[in-house]
Amino acid sequence: MAAAKTFLTTTDEESAAAALRVTIVRIYRALRLSTTAGVTPSQVSVLFRVEQSEPVRMGVLAHLERITPATLSKVIDSLEALELVERETDPLDGRVTLIRVSPSGRQLIETQRAATTHALEVALAKMEDTQRDHLLESLPALEELAEILLAHGEDS
């Protein structure tokens, strides 16, 4: 990683970062179009985070999503109205509510993952072999970038 920096000027790094940001946003938007309608990006984000952390307390979930408890409460209320999450009392502390993904929520998550995976499979199949190979070879670097960004977000 350090060797690459010696070849890039600050302007080059800024341009590369801007180009990468635009590309990631375009991919994200395209994948959102291939997913289940009727659920907002915020709801999907919270639903997937609940799945990763369940059962999870509201305060912990708000911290993980980097949103206020009041905003999270509205999202959870909407997810509960859609029957995608369930609330339960913490068996260790009856004053605390835990959030879990409901069976309907698990089905939506599975459908969402299948739709985005299929969209990526179709797009990869349409790419030229050399471009697809370059993209797949870059996956470890992209994964490292994601880890760095996530770790940086936890530092703030």
C-alpha cells in the first residue's frame, strides 16, 4: 500500500478517491433497483444489522447504525408494522427490549440477497473476460478498503 502512495500525488489520490466514491454509489444504486420494493434503504440497513447482531438492544443498534435512538425507534416501529422484526423482553433485565428478525424479515433478507447476487452475476457475465478478471483480482483490496473504512468509522 505504501508503494502505491509514492507514485500518486495528492491530486491523483483525491481524483482516485472521488472516482471510487462515484463508482461505489452507482453500483449501490443499481443494486438497490434490483431488490425488493416497499422497504426503504434505512429499513434494509437496520434489518440487516439486526440480523448480524440479534438479539440486540435498541441502544446498541442505534450506535451500530450511527443514528439517534429516536430515529432508530421510528425505523424499528416501521419494521415491526411490516412484521419484519419482533421485540422481546430481555430475560436478564425485564426493563430492556431486544430486537430480532421475524420469519418474514428473514425471508425478505434472503430475497434481497438473492436479487443482488443475481444482478451481480448477470453483470459479471456481460463483462469482457479481462475486465472481469481485473475486478475479481481487486476483491481483496476492496475488502481491505471496507475494513479500513469501518474501523475509521468506529474511531469517530
